[in-house]
Amino acid sequence: MAGGTTPGTPRVLRAMNDRAALDLLLEHGPLSRTKIGKLTGLSKPTASQLLARLEAAGLVVATGTSEGRPGPSAQLYAVNAGAGHAAGIDVNPQRIRAAVADITGRTVGEFRLATPGRRGTGVVRQVTDALDGATKAAGLVRADLRRVVVGTPGAFDPNTGRLRYASHLPGWHSPTLLDELAAALPMPVEYENDVNLAAVAEQRLGAARGHEDFVLLWNEEGVGAAVVLGGRLHRGFTGGAGEVGFMPVPGAPLVRQVTKANAGGFQELAGSQALARLARELGIEGIGSGPHTEVASALISEAARAGAGPYRRLLEVFATAVATGLASLVAVLDPELLVLSGDLLVAGGEPLRELVQRELAELAASRPRLVLGSVRDRPVLRGALESALATTRDEVFDTSAH
């Protein structure tokens, strides 16, 4: 084909070797020419040509020598962190968090914008203000960003472009919102469900690394799940795969008109709002009056430390509620791994995980391994950055046209 490249040609093979070397540098940090040659299987002359090519393209930089090691010191090379930047945004009803990362994945700027009481400020302005705050903190401008990934509750329906399953997120339901954001931002913008992004973080950096089939259960302001099949997120026809808070479950009243109620059986049984009610029923006093998630997390954290009494009973009842919903997911999906994430499940820690695993063994026919998520620091934002960086690296590291 005219103007194209044929698989197996020297240019394509060089590009494949270039990408392999760049990925190794991302994984291992600075490496010498000899080490890159060993890891890629390339000869020393070919490894030298590769590094010279990548250095000329601005993709790698010389970064000192291997002093202190046996033998003569060798020049070390690293990925040029400034070769590209991407941003992630995490949205919920209380705030918008934005962060910028360089091509190596290092976060170089962050910003948090509180949004309650800002109804007079449109969503486009809120997003651009948060993004500009993070970009400024990184010493950059908007035009320096190659891509932005925005995480929200619910999902934008690919058939209509409108946000679904998140009626509690004010201002985000305009049919023209995505067009308005595209007009305001100079770079490609992608939108993803927040729980899906937490799963991306666990798959790339955390407890789900190396797993192709897993489910992440999230319990924080709402109950949701992310489903990864064959290594890829399963989003469903309208983007609503994983909206398990709406799922009818035993032990909870049947909720009708779920989208209007913005709740369903599993949310009512195992969500944050259920914990305070359950604690009062068990005779636990001194329950705080703050946001549901903060009160529930404090209750579960205390319950995880209790060996007996009403707090222990609270943990056991909550574990049964969580396992009840998980059993339905396991019956349909038969995943290899289940990951527990979000403030409530993390607050319960290992005592809660053990109880849920025990209950699940009695409620489900298959026995997937159950683990706690290990990306604890802003997992949605981290997943947004990882998602944005994956595409950015594909673009920046493609040397086939050079």
C-alpha cells in the first residue's frame, strides 16, 4: 500500500524495538546500553543505534552513569519525563479533583475545587478551573496536555451522549455538555465511570495486576462495581454495566423507579446510609451526624477493631450484606478475582474481608479469591491518569513515522 508500512519491514521492526525499550525504561528506571541490549535481546551496536535514535527524537535522556558498580561506569538512559503530559479529573457532588502527570506517570500538579454552592458556576467552568489549577501547579498550560480523562459517577450513554445513573450529580445532565467541554478544551477528552477507573488503577498498579478477569466492588458514596473480562472493561450497551447499587437483593425491600430514587436493593442493604440505621438498631450510641460515608467509615473501622459486642455484630451483618450482592455477581460472571475498594470496604480491612470471604463461600458456587484493593490514595484519580497516559504513550512513543 502506498504511503503505508508493511509489518516486518525494518521501519516497523525498529519502532517495535523502540517501544520495547521505552517500556523497559518506564518499568525499571534508568538503564545502561548493555542492560537494554540484554533485556531486549538486541546486540550492543543495535542497542546503541536505538538509544541514539530515541535521544534524537527527544524520548530518552542521558541521566548520569552507573558509578559504584563493579567494572567501568556506563552511561545510563531514562525516559524523557517532559516528552508528554496528560491529566485526570475525578468528579463527585462535593468536589472536582484534577491532576497532571508526566509521561513516566509521576504526578507533577494537583488541584481540588470544592463544588457545593457553586450551582451558579457551570460545569464547563468548574472543569476548566480545576484543570487549569492542576496545570498551573505543574508549571504548564492547557496546550501542553495531550489528553484528559474525566471520571464521574454513572456513565455517559454512548448512544445519546447524556449522563445516566447519576442523578445526584447536579449540572452534568445537559444534552450539549460534551460538545461544550470539547469546545472549551484543546485536547482530546475521554469520559469514564469512576468505579471503572478505580479498577484501571488496580489493574495497572495494584491488587489486580496480572489478572484478566476480575470484579472490583466499590462502596463509598454509592455501591458500584467494575467488570473486567479478558483484560478489558465491560461497559454494557448504555455504559451501565456495574451499576450494582440498583440490583435487587434478598434482605432489602424491592425498590421501584430506581433511577428516580437513585438507589436500589443492594444500595439500601449495604450502602453507607444503611450503616447508621443498623448501628442504632444494635444499640450503638454516639453515632456522628456528618456525611453518610464519613459516619459509616468510622463505624466500620471501629467494628473491625472489635472482638465482640454490638460493633462485632455490625461488622458481621455488613459482611453478609456485601457477600449477598457479590454472590449474584459471582453467579453471572465467575471471575477469577474480587477486589474490595472504596472507603467503607477499606475501613473494614482484613477482618471484613475474611468475613465476606467466609459468607461468600456459602452463598456462591464458585470460589474466587477476595482481596482488598491496594491503591488507597485517590484510586479514581490515579485510574484516570493511568488511562490518559496509556493512550498518550501510544502516541508519543510511536516512532514508526520518524
